[in-house]
Amino acid sequence: MLNRYRRDAAVLAAYLAQFDTADPDPPNTHSGTATSFSDDDVDRARLRRDYAQACYWSTATDFTDDDIDALAHMRLAYGFTATG
């Protein structure tokens, strides 16, 4: 089963890699009085976080029940079938 979860995570990571997942330390474009992030900022941060997590899972040597559940939910969020 470990290989199945790793494969499913790798497919998810490959899918997410097509988006802007690089974290280039962009210049601060927000004014000093900004108190919130734009939807684009939140979406990019979520993609980067999900991409990093999927990459981690694709090389994991063990999966907890929580990992399996989180992988299934992440796959569903991006339109894939659930794992598990």
C-alpha cells in the first residue's frame, strides 16, 4: 500500500508543479498599512504548501492514518479520486 500512496502523491505533485509553485521571495508590493492578503496571494501560498506536502509524501517511508486521510482530501480538492 505504501507504493500506492507514494504514487498517488507523486501524481498530485506533478499536477501541482504546472502552477506557479516557486517561492521566489517577491518584492513587497503591499503598502505598510495592508492588513490582509489578496485571494491570489492565498491561492499561491496554498499551491506552494500543497505542492511541498505532495512532494514529501511521494518520498515518504511511512504513512500514518492522518497522512492517508489528508492525501485523500487534497486529491479530492484538486479533482482527483480519493486515495485509501
